[in-house]
Amino acid sequence: MFSNNEIFHETGPKHLTAMDWKNTDYQRSVVASLVQGVYSLERDRQRKNLGRYREGNAEPWWTSFNFHLDEPLIDGKCIFGAIYKYNGKYASADSDVPEYVIAFRGTLLMPETVINDITLDFKCFLNKLEESPRFKRALYYVKRFVEANGARNVWLAGHSLGSAIALLVGKKMILTMEWFPKAYLFNPPFLSFPIELLEDEKVKKGIRCVHRMVKAGLISLAAELSKPRMEDHFALLSSWTPHLFVNPADIFCAAYIAYFERKVGAGETMTLAENNSMRNLVSHVVFRTDLKDATHLLPSAHLIVNESHPNKKAADNSSCSDFLEAHKISQWWRPDVSCQSTLYDQYR
């Protein structure tokens, strides 16, 4: 969402002058650039329709790192994703160098995409993204690609809405094809009320406590009806540790920080509570519906938090401009970004 029209030679990661795929900062910057390439592809397509197309505006976002565009992913007429192929050498399926990267963009506020993209944002926050034609098309593209080429070192990536699509595609591929893709998810939306907007820490702590206790009660009721199958679902996903890139000042993804912190040392009931969404539990207990996978919930992940000073300052300032900066894809390739990475693994 809300990404500016960046031009690589002006705002891209020009500091990456040497390839170093064993460096995690390099990996993060390059994959973020590939996601930006999808935004630029769609912007160029729309500008061409308006007679304002500039040749080669998108290409540097992947050619600068020795990739070429293998296939754009299209929803209707709009480009929402891309398959990139690495032109250099790669060692093996467990190499640090990806053979392919499949990337998805987020919301693009341009004439031909704004209505459909915002509609998808609402579907995402209502946990109905799986029902959307774009998700079904994304899953179709990925399944077709993996079946045709094998799972040889294929990475998934996305930003904002695109990260939600990539996350859900990854889950489906694990459960249907036992393919555990390496995933880079930038500013992934956490589908709950953004209590991080509240300034009073005591109020936030109280809301979290009440929320968890209510969920624990619903889990107990659900257990009497039937064993919550989502715990079995989570066990199947336990070996997958996607990379989640979160900024504490971004209200859409900041809740992931507290979510994973709460899971550390939690008892069985509280762990079950964290593994199921409130909406699903209420629906299961009250209306006897099956427990449904919540797109954003995960048993394990590499959580990478942007701790750079400008964004810490933004966390204390709720202005719209600060939030927009905290949500931009461009923060993840900045040379001065400072990140703290933590592995959370519920089943180890």
C-alpha cells in the first residue's frame, strides 16, 4: 500500500555494488527490490495506456541484480505479481541464491487498480482473501510453476496485501504439495484491531489480557464440541519459518511483535488461543461452523523488526506521513536500516 513511484537510479539500493547472497542484508534488499519491480511494471502499464510510458523504468529493479522477468502475473488486465529467474549460477536446492523468485505487489492507488485493490484489502482484513479471484489466480500460477519446474530453490515474496497473498499461497502449497518455500514478507497485515494506535500502555496491556482470556474461554468451549483442528494444522506448518519484516510504527503489521512474544513460554491453553482467531472461535462456538485458517497466524517465523532511529521516532508520532514511511517497501533496502531478527519456533 501507499508506495511512491520510486525510480531505481534515484531511490533504489545503489549501494549494493557487489553480489553477496550469503549476507542477509543483501538478500533482504534484493528481494524487496524485486517486489518493487512488480509495482513499477503495473505503473508503467497504466502510464502507457495514458500515453505517459517511459521505457525501461521497471527493468532496473531486477536487471541490476542479474534477474530477468520470466513471466508477469495478471489479474484481468492488471499485473499483480511476477516470476523472476536468476541469470547467474546457483549451487543447489538449499543454496543462498534463489533460482526463481515469485513476487506479489500490494495495493496500488492508480485509476485501473485502486477499486479492486482496496476491495481486496477489505477481504483480507475480513479473512476472506482465500475467496478472491486474485488469490485463486496466484495459487494457480504458483502450483503450475512448481509442477512444471519443480521446487528447486523457488522463493516467495510480497509487500502488504501482496505479502498476505504470498503467505496464504505458502500455507496452501505446504498442505497440498508439502513444498516449504523460503518466503520474504514485507509489512504483512496482522488481521486484528490495531491496538497499537492507543497511547496508554496500561490500557493496551489490559485489552490484550482480556482478549487472551476470552479466547482461552472460547477454546475450552470449542474443545467440548470438538478438538480444535487448527492445532493439527499448525503442527503441519511448524517446519516453515517465513521471514516477516515488520516496522513498529506500521499499524498494519506491528501486532506481530506482541503476537510472537506472547507465544514464548505460553501454556497449552494460551498457545491454542494464540493459534486461533477470535472471529473463527466465536463462529465455531456460536454457529457450529468449522474452524477456518486465519491468514495471518503462524506457529513459527523469522521476525525481522526495523529498529532504525527514524522509525522509532515515527512510532511515537501518529501522523499520517510517519505511518506511510513505516509502511513503505523502500525502507527495507535502505543502507542505514537497522534490523533485529528473532527466530520464533513454537514446536522446538
